Amino acid sequence: MKPGKACLFPILFLLFGGVASAGKYRQHFGNEASFETLEEARLNAPALLAEWTGRTYVPDPAMDAYPAGTTFVYRSARMFTDLSAAARMNTNILVYTDRSFANRDAALAFLEELGLTGIIGKAYGSVVLVTPIDKEKGFGLADQTAYYQLQSAMCNVGYSRRAEGKLNHYADSAWYGGVTYRYLVGLDGGATFINNYVAGTFDYITRIAGLLLVGGNMERIREVASFVPAYLVNAPGAVVAKYRAANATDAWGTQGDLNYYFNQARPLQRVIVASGNDRDVRSIVRDAYDRLFTKAMRVPVAKANLHTASTPYADYNFNAAPYSLGARNAITDGVTADKVHVVERQEERFKDMAAPSGEYLDTWYELLPEEVKNNTAPRHSIPLVLANHGGGDDPLQYLDEIGLVQLAGEKRIAVVAPFHSNVTGILSEVLPELVRYMLDAYPALDPSRVYCTGYSMGGRAAMAALSGDAGVFAAAVAQGAVTYLATEEQEKQYADIDIPILFTTSTYDFHMDEATLVLRLSYYFGMKAVTFDYTTLINQYLGYNGMEPVRFDFAAHPMSGFKGDTYERVMLNNEYATHTWMIHNRDGVPMVGLNVTEFLPHGLYQEYAGIFWNFAKHYSRNLETGEVVYNPFVE
């Protein structure tokens, strides 16, 4: 069925097709593209989502009082499914214009004219077209209320509530919502509306990863509440100055007829300025998408309800501000701009290593720099990372939100990321085999520099992989990890094998408890202390590496419980402090460490890939002797 009709869609299909494993991995719905009024979208969504997923859906009540006749929804084919956190990858482009449309076909033609239907067709996600409530007076305060309602519903990904014994999932976020890739386009009166009613509100603007404003103005009393990547066309000088101030720009340049301003330390804080009455809006939209939207994302890492307290829908998922602004390495047609190929695999290769239930590892992603995929890199020159997603996460969504897609392009490393939710009982057996498959398949990969990481349930998977064959890996980082304790048989390998490992956690993670002692340093008063499960793991791996256990003393050493041989505190992304303590072996090599990031809950953060890499990159394994080699000078 073509866009322009009220749509009914076929049942979803598996992304990878025909392998009959019990894993049932799904990343995309099998839907066709659709274009509806918002009212039609809310009417169609619950029944169709229920058909596709087997769940019960209801319209999000945040939208019950949303003004009718103002908004249209274009959904691309193959939206990311909400059966996992993959739905957070849906790109959302919200377009505000004071133009009126006689009917749905005219509104669709407008989006096609802007080129947005083509853009979203490759990005996957939705374009939401919003017009004023008052068609004669244009946008105003009532439209700001509607903006809040729409934001609440679209960002409420994965929310459900039990009523009358039934678990009801909210449909709007699954149908046309998303979180991480959220962008605004304002045209003329729509640009003025964004300037006056969105940009000045901290909760609103800090969820936006980029905006394009064509024309428009801004009241003198208004300010931009926080930094946001902005592309301004024919904007008054005073408006440009306000966006520059919000982004703390301290450098500038030109490219053709564009002026751009940016913060040297945080280059995502960027303002691009264009002028001229002869500009083609379609080309402007494309340029803004390529220059800004594909370069930045917002990851919702703040504590729940931060800066959104006492508002309606305060208990909604991801209802907090600010979302963290991070670098995005956008994937289009299976490849990033810096030529990292994303290869989707679903195979029976590991069928012989099945769990008692018959399930086996059949799905994984490979992130391959082009020189690895094409076998043009020198033999054994590219590091490999085994990266394991957390519970409920999608492997690719995990890689992106934790910063590994960006890291793969920047550092030219390869990554393999299995979908392992259905095979937790056989991870110690199959994950080392997945690594061996990668090393055999791609000669450029370096078997002396294979690293292992994972978040939450994925941190447990990382330790399971080590327990299966630690000698495959040069180092590991278990992040926010669910505990995995090796069996006695698995522990025997550590008589001959050392393994450098870093454990990471954060203030509101389940690995941190409130400190109960009055601490000697007032700076630390009220800080949290690492919990029993992490103290157990730290001492376990100290023992594996032939080192003395730690006697934890949280009165003397708040948060960590031990001093460490080295300690470092740095700021991540100019927003969150992170602390790292390392314990060295008798040769002075840091072998076991703890990292704690302040004020973050249990969840993915794009800076965590950097914490992983800054630790792991210093290690390699001598393939002849099996010994760990430490190089402190690796960049």
C-alpha cells in the first residue's frame, strides 16, 4: 500500500529470514510506509501493533487532549520494533510550519517536496508535521502545551502499565516515537515558534540533537536554554547570537557561502549560518541532515525526572533532562560515512553448541572498517572487540548508544556483537568460538589484540566469555555488570593465564549503596559505596591474576573502598565526573580496576566506549607464551 492512504499493514517478518532458531530476533517491523493524520495514527496503532507483537496496546493518554486537525505522521517502511530497545533508534524529525494544507495529500506532497520522505526512508523512523492550532493567528502558547504532550508520548519508549490484570503497552511511542535521534525543523512561523516556545525551555531543547530553522524571529526577552546543534537560514543577527552564546562557540570558519561557529573543546556545539532569498529549501533540509543531524544524537542518561519533576507524565520512560549530546556515526544502507560496514548475520554456524532448550547463537552484528571487509589492511593489524548487549537491548542499539559505532570509525577497530539473550547458559562455550570465527574470516584482525566488554547482562556475558577461554582475550571491561562467578573447572585456566579487567559502575547503578558512615572528608559526605557483588568480583579477579585481595575500608576510601596504586578523576563530555582506581601486579602492571561515574543511573552512555578503550588498548597477548603485554604509551 502506498503512502497517502490510511494504512493497514501486513504482519511483521523476521529481519533476517528463514533460520528456525528459538531466538526469534527481530529488529524491524515489516510495515510499509504510511501517511496519516495523527488521529488516524492513534486509531490504527493499537490493533496493528498487537497483531505484530502479541502484546496489548492502548493510545498514550498524554495525547488524549492533543488538538485535532493540526498534525500528520509519515512513518517509513521497516520501523525499528519495540520488542526490544531497538525502537530507540527510530529517527524522529518534527517539522513545524505555519502553512495550511487542504487535505492529507497536500501535506504529504509538502514533505515529499522537502525531501524528508526520502531521508526518513533510509534512516527509518517518522516525520511528524505540525501546523498551528489557530490557523489565522499562528503558533502560540497553546501549541507549546501540544508540544509537551507530543514530546511526552514520543519519548515514552517501552512504557507499559498494568490495569485490570492486563499489561497495556502505550502505542504512540512504538508507532511514531523514538529517543536518541530526535531533530526539529522550523519553517518561517514554525521557526519563530521553536525560538520562542521550545528553545528557551531546558527540558525541551536538551532532548533535541539538532535543529534547522529557516526564517523566523525570536522575542528579545527569550534566550536559548542550553546548547544544541543549529542550522540557521536567514536568521536575524540577534537570533544567531543567542544560539552562539548557548553553544559557547569560541571558533569560527567558512565553507562556501556558509558561516559556522563551534566550541573547540566540544565541536558538536555548532551553529551553521546561511543567508540568501534564493535558497532551495529541499537542498537546505538535505544539507542540515548531512552536516548536523547525522553527526549528533541525544542519549537519555540523566536520573529519572531530573528537571521534569511535578509535571504530568512524570513517571514516563526517559522523562528527564538533559539528554546527553554525543557524536553519532550514522549508518546508512549498512555503512557509516567513515566506511565502517555493518554486516548483519543470522546463521546456523554454532548450531552444534545448543542449550538444553535447543537454542543456539544464530544472530550477530559485525562492524568492519572497510579495510577489514575488503582485506586491504595488513594481516593482523586491526584490533577486535567482542561487545555484549544488556538485557532488553538490541545489539546495534547498544553499540551506538554506548559509543562503539563511533569508536570503530574513529580508531579503526572491528566489533562483533552477538544477540545472546536466548543463549545465556552456553555463553562461556560459544562466545570464544564467535571470536575464533571472526579471526578466521577476516585476516586483518589481530589475534593478539582481542578485547571483551559488555553492559549489565552483557557485562555478565563478558565474564562468561573469559571463563570459557580467557587466553583468547588481551583485556576485558565489565560495565554495570550482572555478576558471573566461574566454576571451579573454569577457574583452573588462571593458573597459567592472567587477564587485565576493569569493572565500571555509576552512582545510581545497582552496584552502589548509600554510604552509611560519617566520612572524614566533607567532599565525600553522602557519596555512595561499591556493593558486595563488585567487591567480590574485584577480589576474585585479583586472585586469578595471582594478586593479594583487597580489604575494603569505605571510611578511609569512600566510593571504592580501596586506595589503589593509581587514581584518576576526569570529566566525561564536560558533564559527569568519572573516577578510576587501578591495582598493579608485582611488575607494576595495572591488572584489576574499578571505575565509578557520578550521578548516572544504570544505563547506556556514549562515553562508556571511551572508558573501555582507554583501558583495553594498552594490552596485548603474546600468542606464543600466552603472557599479557602492557604498553602504557598506546595512543
